[in-house]
Amino acid sequence: MRVDDIHIDTKLRADLAVREMLAATFRLAADAPATVTSGCGQQVPLAMTSGNPGVVTCPSCRAFAQREHLRLADQVAEFGLMPGSAISAETAMTAAAKHRELAAKFAGPVGG
Ligand SMILES: [Zn+2]
């Protein structure tokens, strides 16, 4: 890992997405954290993280993100097939496909 590497946080920036949604809806939200736990197991400045596979340069974080997106793809696909699921199978498969697409991008070269 280089000192100027861009990482991904262990929650794949989901906390930030929730924070932004709350801020947009209610016009208030807690401050974003200054540091987050990265996929490579370190505390890093939030500003040095991204969920974009085109800019995450830390190899360990790219491998982490690939695994996590594949895991989430499997989970959402199973969720969509469950009886009484809140989302349709079609919606679940679309979400799973997006996670698999992101996983493939994290498996490839930076910016690829
Ligand atoms: Zn990292």
C-alpha cells in the first residue's frame, strides 16, 4: 500500500449514501466521519476513500470490494426469490447484476 492510495471503506460507502439521503430529505444529518475503516483493515481519512472502481488504487481494497460486491449480489438475488420479498425477482436480479458488474470492475485494472 502506498501512502497516496485510494481505499474503499468496509461498508462500501453505504453509510454515506444513507447520510446523503437523510440530508436531502430532512436537510440535516450528522457530520461524516473524519476517518473510516478501509477494506485493507486500516483507519484512513474518508477523503482518501471511494466506491468508484476507477479510482480505488489499493490492491487489498480492490480485492475486498470485489468479494463484497459478489457477496451482496448473491444476497440480493436470494432475497428477491424469497416468498413475500419486498422487492420483485426482477428488481433483485437487476441489483445483483450491478453488484457483479462492480465486482468485475474491481477485479480489473484501476481505471479499466
Ligand atoms: Zn486499502
